[in-house]
Amino acid sequence: MSDAGFEQSAAKMRDKGLSEVAISQFERLYSAWRQDESGDAISEKNIKALTDIPSVRDVHESIDADKALEAFSKTAFLKLNGGLGTSMGLEGAKSMLPVRRHKARQMRFLDIILGQVLTARKRLEVPLPLTFMNSFRTSADTKRVLNRTKAFEQHDIPVEIIQHIEPKILADTGEPVDFPDNRDLEWCPPGHGDVFSTIHESGLLEALEEQGIEYLFISNSDNLGARPSRTLAGHFAESGSSFMVEVAKRTNADRKGGHIVVDKHSGQLLLREMSQVRPGDKRAATNIKKHPYFNTNSIWVRVDALKEKLDEYDGVLPLPVICNDKTVDPSDPDSPAVIQLETAMGSAINLFDDATCIEVDRMRFLPVKTTDDLLIMRSDRFHLTDSFEMEDGNYIFPNVELDERYYKNINDFNERFPYSVPSLAAANSVTIKGDWTFGQNVSMFGDAVLEDLGYPSYVPNGEYVGPQGIEPDEWL
């Protein structure tokens, strides 16, 4: 395979008006793919498990409150907000999806994020700048909400930076795909590792330094648990570390997620994604007792250290390349096979010699990736407080499996829960097979199951659904 594929892609990116930094980043990813360096395996024999790290609970008990507040006053927030929620059939910004009501008002991800930041600003009297990394397709919606939120004001620090895009490449030739049916589908983001080159190019770090901001917290906009924390800001400042990753205890549901490990030879921390696990190491990698923590994709980084590192690499950090096999139209398996080249934000941990991790409670990891997650988030398992915190009793949630034929798409999901989602307070798991529509005040309990009856079915108002399906009214 020649370099012609990359040259065609580079020309396409220039025609699109993309920067030389974006093209340099894509060239690095493309080169790694061509040389089969993407997803380099991290062998179990060469690493040690991450253990004995501080927990946020212990830190909270011992930290000096005044020093923590001082660090928090020098902290900024960056939310990754480029997602369109295409896996749920959304066409716009995922952060515009309603999560639940608060005092009769529909609250979207974006509303809750703004509420969390504005509450912290007011109660703690800190500036707490907030920046969104948007895509071209989420920018307008996001800025419209910010402009309509009268309480949100921010000067001198940008409220958004725009993530890069790159061509999807044909799996068999390496050339950029041509898809006249929908030109937008010819492009994709380079993964959330792109945040670093986008930050470098945007001038955000310089703006933060001018305003006396020393620490930057980066997290996903669909993780409502990643809220402002002066305790974590204080611990990060006190640690002296340049880069800190929030990790949480793995459960069986998390066993296939990325996790932080320690390189035996260098002592360096590494992010190991499951795509980097050798087939013979799968059992060890998914053993939650051996590797007890997973990466929450929430990181803390010192502004000066990140600026220095980005300058060292001209804005393109040497992160491991992830090669994703897709079709150009995700909804059409018969459309041309393409490769999407990505990097992961957390993998930058190995570039900082003084990097560290902290164990956080599950309340800081509440992502919504599918309608299965959304069902829990909209249920009575949660209460949205006046501080815009998503509260639950123990943050151990039921395993939810909804029939993808009828619930994967958000419009189909909403149609089948026309009043509200069922109560999950007493549910250990929820499995819905087939096409079921729910009445009002339905409650799930135990290992609740609804079987596919082969035709559209209905759960009447006030019914209880358990291991036997809709429970009979009479005593047996």
C-alpha cells in the first residue's frame, strides 16, 4: 500500500479547511495503521496491577479544607461534548437529551452540567471556568443553551473549542472513502485523545494561565457524576503530580473496560484498552480481583505541564493508535467497510513521569452510552438535588437489557415509555424481550423479565413485573 492514500486524505482535509496540526495528527495515526502499530498489545507478563492508591474518601477526611478551596479556585473544567449520540439514533448533540425532570423542568445533560458549575461558583465563590470541546455539529446547539442561560457568564476564557475531524479510510485500499449518499459520513472524530491537539491549537492553555488557572479537569459531558470537587482539586494540587486519572472499582459489568496498569520495567503507568490485550491474557485482564480498577475517562492535568508537553511534540502527542473497523454508514452493514483511526485521552498518562491515580466512588461515574443506561438515569433510582447532583442510595445499579429492536433508538424508547419509566428501586436486573409499551406507575422487582410474545404487548397501569413477568393479582 503506497502513500497515495494518505496524500489523498491530506488533500481532502485541506479542502475542508482543516489545520496542519489536524493533518499532522492524522498522518501519525495513518502511519501507525499502515505499519500495523495500531493497538500494540500490552502483555500481562510485562505489567503489574495497579494497587494501593489513595481513595477520595480517605483524602476527604484528611485534606486541609482551605488549601483544597484555594486549589479549586485555580481549576477550570473542560467537557468533551462532540458526541451526537448516533448509537441511540440521535441526530444532534447528545448533551441535549433530556435526562430527568427537576422542579417540573426537563433537564438535559447540558442543563445539569451548567447547574453543577453555577452552584459551585456561587457557593464557593470561585471562577471555575467552563469550556466545551464541541464538534461542528454540536457547537450551535451548545452555544444556544449557553446564551439563553442568563446566570452563565464567562469572559477572557473561551466557552468552546472545536475538535478535529479526519477522513474515514477504505479498509482495503487506505484511500479516503467517497460516499455521495451522505458526505458527512465520510468524516469522523479522531477519538477523545484529540482533545490535546485541539487544546494546543486553540490557545486555551494560554488563556487559562493569563487568568491564574493552574489545573484543568477534563471529563465526558455524558458522565453526570464527573462534577466539581474541591477535594479532588486539593488532592491533585497537594500530590505534585502533573497528570491524574480518576479510577473506580471494577464490577463484572466493567470487566471489559480500559484499565490502568504499571509497566514492570519502567514503573510507568499505562492505559490498557481491551483491544491491546493478547488473546491469551483475556482471562487475567478481565479478572476484577487481579485488576481492581477501571479508567473513568476523567483526568486532571496541570496547565503548565500540559503546555510544556504539547510544545515538545508540536501539538501531536504520541498516543497509542486504536483502529476501529466500521461501515461508512453505521446503520447500513452493507455500506463500504472503513477504518476509523483514534486515540484515547487517558493513554497520555504514560507521557508524564509523575502521573498518578486516585480511586473515586461510583457516584463520579454515571455515563449514559445506551438507552439501557438512560432507563436507570430516568428512574426512581436517582434524585436530582438542588445542587444538580445525581444522588442514589448505593450506586449499585440493576443490570438492564432492553431489546435493541424496539428500544435502541431514542424515539422508539420514548414511545414505549409514554408516561415515565418504571420504578427500579426493587429491581436486581431488568430484561425486556420483544415489543412492550408501559402504562403509568409500573414497578420492576427482583430479576424482572418480560418475554417476547411475538406481537406488540402492554404492561397496564400499576402492575408489578418480576421474574415471572407481569405478576398475577390473585394469591396462589
